[in-house]
Amino acid sequence: MKKYLKVILSSLCLGFACLFTACVSPAQYLITTNPSDSSLGSVIEASQVNLNTKAEGSKITLTAKENTTTNPFICWIKDYKTVVAKDKQINLTYNAASAGNYTAVFSELTQNKMMFASLASVKFEIDSDNDEGYTEVQYNIQYAILSTGSENYSTLTENHFNLQDTQVNTDNRSVLYFGKVGANYEYALKVNVVLKNQSGDLTDDNFEFNTIDKSVFDGNGNYSASSKLGGFGTLTLNFEKLNKDMNFEF
């Protein structure tokens, strides 16, 4: 009887132990890190984060380290498309939401090495002969990476603004990645625009743009893409190479 009691008590203890440790069991979420250019900087914890499985909910710290003062750190970009932090050190919670790739972006001195550009502003000008009384524009900007053979479009960003303003500055957090040195990704862009008038009536159409890659940017790292739709208006997307003075809104 004592022997059976021991077995039962041991099983209960083991069950309670499993119950209380379930929330800290090793998880399999993948977090990878890399610098935008290894000659400009590094990520201190890269090997630790890439190789270890951790308890879900545990904290992870990523630290960007500059190699030179002439190429300062700019920001962290997640999954090559969204700026997520501007401090050199960021703290993550290890879970499904934090899984992904984190790139520490450092300033580049030469234009041909540019890898990331931000959508800085969106401008819409109504045709002068349009008398519909539009007051607001809503836009959804989509892109497809042509250089990878893909024709599938993904949303870069979407927003709306009052047409009295004509132009809206973005939060600078939506970016396009043009590849490492020697690469030059090409993108197709299209934008769905919805115009709203004073009566609340909606009119929508799609604007398409020429392909965009590194070569279209000027010496200051700027590029403006415009598309005109007769009887509707002209839509302009302004892109800017990431730089240390850029203001990111979180």
C-alpha cells in the first residue's frame, strides 16, 4: 500500500511540476538578426538569438554596434519592410509576435550601396477640370518584387488625408529593400485611391507606376514617382534613402 501511495504521490508531483513549468518550456520561434552591412556594424547578440530555443515570454535584448563614427546606426527594420525602433538597443519578448528577422541599419556613404528607402510622403493633386468636390483621399500602396519573379502584390502602407492638405508626410516606417551590395531588386508599384466628396460619395481607381530600383534615386537619395489618371488627378510617391536625421514616428 505504501509503495502504491508513493507512486501516486510521485505522479501528482510530476503533474504539478509540468503544470507550473508549461509556460516557460522552450519555444521554437525563430528570431534572426543581421547588420545592413557587416563592414559598417554588427549585432552583438546575433549568435545567441539565432541558435538557442528560449522560454516563451522571456526577454531578449538586441544591440547594434557601429564599426565607425562615419557610419552611424539609423534604425532597426523587421522583415525588411518595417522600421520598428530607432534606439541601438531594443528589448523583445520571445513569442510569436516577435518572430522574424531584425536588420540593424547603418548609414551608407555611397549611393550605389543603398539598401533601404522609406516612403516619405504621398501627394495627390485633383485635375483642375474635376468638379466633383472631393474632400478626402484614401490610399493603399502595394508592391511586387519583380526581380524575384513574383507578381504577387503586398501592402506597403495605407492611410488617408484631407485634400486641403494636398500632401501628407508619412511616419517613415514603411520601407523598400533593394538588396545587398551587388543586388538591385526591382519593384512594381500600384496604388488604389478612393476619393470622398462632401456628400460622402466614393470614387475609386488604380494608379500604376514605372518599376523602381536603386538606379532611379538621385545623388541625395531621393526619388519621386508620379502617375496621372485623366479626369481624376495625379498621385506622387516620394521615397527617401534612410539616413540618421530621419524622423520615425512610433
